[in-house]
Amino acid sequence: MRSVFTSVAAIAGVASAATAPYTDSTTGIKFSQYTDKSGYAFGMAVPETVGKDFIGQIVAPGEGWAGVSLTSSMMASTLIAAWPNGDDVIGSLRKTTTYTNPKALTGDAKLVPIAEGTSKNETHFTYTFLCQGCIVGDTSTFKADAKSAVLGWALADAAPTNPESADEAVLAYHKTGFGAYGLPMADAESADYETWAAMANGSGSSGSGSSAGASTPGASTPAAAASTPAAAASTPAAAASTPAEAPASSAEAPAATSAPAQGSVTTTTIIKTEAVTSTVYV
Ligand code: HEM
């Protein structure tokens, strides 16, 4: 896994440093991190031999919600959404087969918050978590041996209704932005993973978990706020496809149901990544 830098460099070249290694100063966890010009960021950390678990960190601006798809698609994929609820940050595992508010994911996967890395300040919220049993490896997630995990992201500025309920909160359309990208897994691997995973101590028994940001609210500097991703160029590349729920002004999404082959990042993926990371609504 550590020798794959060359292949992932292709994506880095196209996505212009949208992904990079990042060490979170609050927890010390080293992530392979994707950043978007909106202020959204997602980082992943895994052990040297990847199983079903990973540590994730969502950083997002505002008071809405932010999400990760464990494939390039929203559809039929494991989704993770996080949003602030007072001083807490709530995380939720979701899944859907329609372009509507995804329902709670059923099954064995669960989110266990890492409280030290979960906080909210004036501009951003940060949700750091252990995703346990999440890398299923079927078409709903990337595969454990992927050299580059092809993931999706979404960001909404509107707060969910019923925000106190991880499973029942209703998420509004992610009109601030969405897209897909490849996350280099070599940057995500660490021999220290088990130490970091042991920090997961929040409540996560129902498949989702929240964590009070009381440890150091405002103290953790969101990664995205400090960086200036070069994926900033905003040139929505494709023509509109407008599913029923999409706003009329919606730009093109990546192909809804085609998750690119995991472990080999194809030219198609690279084009998609370039096109989609630039789709941001403001
Ligand atoms: C009410 C909630 C939601 C609605 C109405 C919604 C709607 C849509 C629509 C219509 C698209 C197609 C692109 C477009 O034309 O705009 C899309 C794409 C996408 N959505 Fe959502 N979405 C919702 C929640 C979520 C959540 C919770 C996540 C992740 C946690 C997510 C992740 C994505 C991703 C990654 C894409 C791009 C890939 C694709 O088209 O499948 N969405 N969404």
C-alpha cells in the first residue's frame, strides 16, 4: 500500500492538491485529507492492514450538515452525515436509493465519536469518529485494499430539522456543494492507528453517535479553515441533470450509480473528480 503514491499522484495532479496528509493538532491523528474550497474537509486514518474500520474526521463550515459517501455516489452507498446540535456534534449513518433525505443505515456498522476531536466554534464544526464495521467492501463502500478510496462529499448550509436525533433528523438538500474524489490510502495508513482508535469513547450503540464538543470548543482549528485548497477553481463542467428533488439550478452530479472500480483510479474517475469538486453553490 505504501508504494502506490505514483498512481494516486495522478489524482493529486488533477485535483490540484485537494488531498494531502494532515495531522490534527488536537488529537494527533494523521489523516489523508480531502479539502474543498467551501471549507469542507474529510480525513481518513486506517491501520497498515485495513479491515472493516477507519477513523474519519469531518470538518465543515456553518450550522448546516456535512456528509461523506463511502463511494462516489449518493445512491445505495453508506453515507455519514454530521451536524451541530447545540454544543454537540451529531453523526449519523444513512443510506438511500432515492435522491431524498436518506434513512438511517441498518446493520452492524456504527459510529463511535472521538470526543477530543469533536468540537464546534464560531465558524466550523468538527466530528471525529471511529467508523466500526463500515468498510463492507460491496458496492456500498470502497474496498479495504483500495489504493485510493473513491468517496463522495456533500455540504448543506441549512440545519437539519429534529437535529437532536441521529436517526430521525431530516437533512435538507446539500445545495452548498457535493462531489466525488479519490483519497490516497497510503497517506491514511499508520502504525499508530490502534492508539487513535482507542480514543473513540462516545456513545455509538445505535449505529450513530454524538459527542459533546465540551473538551475544547473552539480550540481545534479546523483543517479546512487553515488551508487553501487548489481545487478552488469553480467551473461546473457538465450540463444539468435534474432529478425531481434537485434545484432547478443544479449543475451536473457524477453518475449516480456507477462507483468506479476500487483500487484502480481510472481516467473516468479523474475527470469526474475534476468536474465535481468544482461544483459549489454559494
Ligand atoms: C434531503 C437530503 C438529500 C437530497 C434531497 C439529496 C439530493 C441529491 C441529488 C438530487 C443529487 C444529484 C445531484 C444533483 O443534481 O444535485 C445528489 C447527489 C449527491 N448526494 Fe445527495 N441528497 C441528500 C442527502 C445527501 C446526504 C446525506 C449525502 C451524504 C452524506 C449525500 C451525498 C451526495 C453525493 C456524494 C452526491 C453526488 C453523487 C450522486 O449523484 O449520487 N446526499 N443528492
